[in-house]
Amino acid sequence: MISKNTIVSHVVELCHQHGVQHIIFSPGSRNAPFTISFNEDPRFKCYIIPDERAAAFFALGLAQFSKTITAVCCTSGTAALNYAPALAEAFYQRIPMLAITADRPEEWIDQGIGQSIRQNNVFNNYILKSHTLPSNTEKHDYAARLINEVLLYANGKVKGPVHLNVPLYEPLYDTVGKPEIMPRKVEKLNFLHRVDATEIQRLSKKWNSVSKKLIVIGAIEKDTELQGLISAISSDPSVVVLTETHGNLVDENFHPSIDRIIEGITEKHIEAFTPDILLTFGVNLISKKLKNLLYKMDLQDHWHIDPHPDLVDTYHALTVHIEDTPLGFFNLFLGASKPKESDYSAIWDDLEHATKSVHYQFLENVPFSDFYVYNQLIKALPAGSFVQMGNSAAVRYIQLISQRYDIIYHGNRGTSGIDGCTSTAAGAAWLNTDKLTVLMSGDVSFFYDINGLWHKYISPLLRIIVINNRGGGIFRIIKGPKGTDQLEEYFESRHHVNAEHTAKTYGLDYHQATNGDQLRTELSHFFDKKSKAAILEIFTPTTDNDKVLDNYFMQINKALGNGEM
């Protein structure tokens, strides 16, 4: 059965034609035509999650893992507004999502009718395309064109979230056996811009002439072909590659753990490390230390590779925007690049070795703290795990720990909010049926998104690790808040909540640790196969964590200052 409303049936059919497989609903009446129609269609997998914000982040996790458009559908009114955080995150992560918001017909907006707000273009700043479909079902051909257009934007050369707002007249529950009219699918063939031979020659001539080239990689999906190309170019002694964990490209020549390495670059060293050409790709760089360092450098040439036509000038030094995918560009560029004699790679290697030595010495005696915990967690992860990095302190600590090449790193670093980390991890875990999905989250982030567990799609392969330091520990790490009288109450939001009752409420196994011995014991079996998901809550000392981290960086600076670099 399918809704009698022709436009609704067009949305359903075209969603299938454009590859949508998963639809997450939140309960409501105005969206009933979609609920019935999608649920009755065996081509779709339907989910029901009551909290719209959690539903949208769950959809984000599904789309992140499947790399296909995932849809969310809600009733009219403020329900739609709860989609905004996840859509913004998808926009900046470039993850394809479709928000379907049911609406009252246009003549009833602002007329005192319940559950009606101005939904037209409500997400306008955070989506690639939005259309409000006609309420007159006789305009179904026009509606089909708008639906096709929205779905093509979601899966275009630059992917991202889109929005269909659908005004619906009553009756809402009438159905027919099959659609009365089938819509026409529209295809769009995207041929990515390719740098022509003349431009490759011009760029490579400049690249080959300079002796200091720095490649910085932001968030990107694991890609073995691209990894091979970057590995090949990194063998050039004049080329250095810096990559963050969520860059997911690894090689012995690359330099992860950026914050640790660049701690040793002082004002007197900065000129030696300043590249002649900075080349960047990927999105949403985590390291604020690196951003600040690049701001300070006198950058003369910054090339950025991105298929999106908008200019991204993060370091106020952009000179060349290469409108292509990294894979497309390096496939053309690698053959034209030539190694150049240089000590640039060597000075970065020396810095890497010096800071790594201090790092491992420090970890031998590090006291029980957030730093200690994250080091133990990364070491204990089973090979093949998919790590969902929580925001704020969690993602920063993970960047300091030596990168594991046999795990995949993800995180909501599009907008860097704490509001949907648990929901996103739950969505990704639901489709990740072969390997563990492990969320490493701070306590505030976990409790903020507690409705991310309020549904029946919690995979037994989901492991949630909550580092509970009784508040927002990030505010003791970053400069500013620690020196105020408002630190504990207004910035940290100090609390005395734990996750034990949360685990019981939602039917998850619960484990806890309060010291190093307990943690090692729990980690020896926490990742074992279980019949249901599990939470490991680790209680760390609130007022010691920042001191440990400060001491870590002090030890690096002390060692380098003593001439060990």
C-alpha cells in the first residue's frame, strides 16, 4: 500500500531510484503518508526514533558508514528544527542526507493553526538544496522535477544534506494499492574538472623548483589508491606530509600526532619549517596548534584541492584552488613531480624522533588521568575497529596518541559539537555488522546525547567508553576559562552523574574503572563478543588531568631545549 497522495508516492519512488535505502521516522500525524508508504515498501529499511535530533544524528552515522543518502522524516512544527544540528554537521562533513519535513498547506502558516511554523527554507544555511513541494497534487510533474533536483544535489560531486518540505492536506491516511502515476527519474552525469596538461606543467614546474613542500591532510575517507599516490610523493626529501587521525591515510613517511610534533617549533625554528608551498586537502582540520603555526608562518604559496567551487582560505594565504578530488589531481600530478635534494624532510624527521622519544618516556610513568586512559584505550582496541571520536577533550587526546594504522577514525568534526556523538556512533554501528564501533566520549557529551540510546537499533557490536571527569574537562585545557571564577559552575558544568543507571535503562552492559589496575582488567574483556552493547565508564581525577597534560608539553619543550632535537 502507498499513500493516495501522488506527490508522496513520487517522493517514495524517486528516493528508491536515487539510491536511498534507510529512512528514520519520528512519530507524528502530518508525516503519516510517508510513514505508511515507506514502511509498506520492501525496498526500504525503516526505523523509528522518537527524538528528532537523535534520529538525524543516527541517520548521519548510517550515511557516514554506507556512503549513501539516508533520509529522516518528521511531522510539522518544531520537530523539524531538531534536525538542524545533524544537517549542519553533514553539511560540513559532506555526508549525503535527505530531510523530509511534513508541513501544513501554505495558506495555514501563521494563521493560528497548531504545530505549524515557517518551514520553507528552514535549513537554508546548512544544506545544498531545499524545495517546498506543491500542495496541489495535480502539479505532480513539477514536484517530480523538484524531487529529482534535490536528490541529485545530495549525491553530486560535492555531497551533502538536502531538504524536501512537503505541505499535505487531510486526509492523511488514505492509501491505494499502487501509485496511480509514476514519476520520471532524471540523471545528472558529473564530469569532475580535470587540470589540463598545460596547468599540470605550470604547477609541476613550480613544485619541482622549490625545496620545501608541506602537505597537510584533513578529514578524508580511507582510500588505498590515494594513499599510494601520497606515499609515492612523500618519498621526495623536499616533501613532508602531516596527517590527523581522521585523515585515515597512513605511511611510515607521514607525520601524525601533529600537536606533539609541532610543540618543538619555536619562533627561532619557524623559518626552517616554513614551506615554500603548502598543499592541503580534506576537511575540518582538528589541530588548533597547527592552524596557529601556519598563521604565523610567512606562507607565500598555498594550494588547496577541493571539488567544491567555494574558496577555503583557512590560513589567509590561498594562491591556487584546484577544483578536483585529491585522487583525480594526484593521478595527474604524480608523474610530473620530480624529487629534489633537500633537508626539509630530514628536519621534520628529527623533530618527530625527538618528540616521540619524550612521548614514550612520559607514558612510562604517567599517572592515572585522562592522558593515561586514552593511551590505554588506543592500545587495547581490536584491529579493524571503527573509532568514533567524541568532541572537545576526547578528540584532542586521541590526536596525541600514536596513530593505529589498523583502525578507522571518524568524528563529528564538521561543526565540532557534542550534541550528537552517541547517536552518530549508534547509527554507524547498526550497519557495521562485522567489526566493533567504539565511541570514546567525555561525560558531558555522553549525557547531553542520552536520547541517542532511546531506540531499538543498538548493535551488540557497539562499545561506548565514557571518560567521566565530572565535567567539561576541555575548559581546563584551553586558555582562558581556567583563570576565571566561573570555571567550575559555568564552564565545566560540574556534576555527580554516572552512566550506570543509563546503561540499565537502555539495556546495555555496564563496566567501570577508577584506577589503572581496574582499567587494565576491564579492557582485557570489554571488547569481547557480547549479546548486547556495553558501556565502560572510567572515572578520572577532575583537577589533575590538565596538570598532567601541561607537564607533558613541558617535558617536550624541556627536552628539545636541552639540544635533543
